[in-house]
Amino acid sequence: MKSNIWIAIFAIIMSLSIIMPVRAELTNLSREFSDALITNDTKKMNLIVMANNSEIPSEVESILKAARVSGISEEDKYALFHMGEKMARLYMDSSGERGLLKDVKRNRFESKLGKLVEPKSKAGIYTVKIPMSDHKGPSYTFKPDNLQIKKGESVVWVNEDNHSHVFASMAVIGDGGIFAPSIEPGGSWKYQFKRSGEYFYICFIHKGMIGKVTVK
Ligand SMILES: [Cu+2]
């Protein structure tokens, strides 16, 4: 019984320490919402969103803007995206409008990507490597994970790792199309992009293994 109380106190302190640092820059509406989020008071969060429905889209946009500021700590970024996503989800539930939540998810995805790589080569075929994962712990990645190419060009994913990888683009936040079969160690898979768009892709096996191809 006693240990349960300590676990609860610890959980509250942890969530406070996640959300507190960015509170200073929040509007009253967001502060009220973050209070409800800290205590996981869904009813209150819902009431706040419903009472301020017309203001929610601009509120979420300003949360995203704060999360995109360079130099912000990972904890603050996480807290802001977490709050923005929660607010946008409740907004979708009450208004039926899906665009806002999609926007948060895209921003959140993009915040985890590396710098955009625009190859200059005229080959029309670009390589994304899946390097050998780290022995000290899983570090499954795509290199580069943020690539921009032109319509009609192709990307070859080369698996230099000793694990298989299966990935696909998420039509929920971008364009569908990529659907890699299981790429065995030493194997590769080529895909030609016939349509322009933004392809956000994830590996089904390894959480956090993500990438994006932008086709102009
Ligand atoms: Cu994987």
C-alpha cells in the first residue's frame, strides 16, 4: 500500500518536471490544459477544449511553434508535442475536424528527423543505408532519414544491419506508396517515386526507426 503511494507521488513529480519548464511561455488556456493533463483529468481537458473550441486551432499552432524553436530541450519538446497532440485529439473528437491532429503528428514526426539531404547527383537513384545497429543497444536508423528527390527518381534502401527491416509510408500523415517487404541482412529494395509528395515511413519492427522522402 505504502509503495503504491510513493509510486503515485513519483509519477506526479515526473510529469510535473516534464511539463513545468515550458509553462512560463504558455497562454492561460494552455496552462489550464496542462494542469488537467498533469493530473490526467480527461473530463476537465474536454471541457476546456469544448468551451474554447474556436481558439483551439490557433492555440495548437502556437504550441507547435514553441516546440519547433531551435535549442529547446528534448523534454520541453516532448511535453509541448504531447500537449498539442492531446488538445488536437480532443478537438477532433468534439468538432470532427481531423486536420489539426494530422498537423501535430506531421510536426512531431519531422522534429525527430535529421537535416534535409538534397543530393546533387544526376543518377536519379539514391541510396538510403540501414547501418549496422549498435551493440550497446538498439539504434536502428535510416541514413539519410530525410531525403528530397525529384519525381521519377528512385531510392534504394540497403540493409547493412544484421536484422531484417520492414517499413511503409503512413498515409495518415502523408502519401502512401512505400511498402517495403522484409529486407533481410545484406539485402536491398528499390522504389521509384512516380508521384510528388511527402512520404513519411516507419519500420514495423523497430519503434522509432523512421524516415521521410520528399518528392518534388
Ligand atoms: Cu527496422
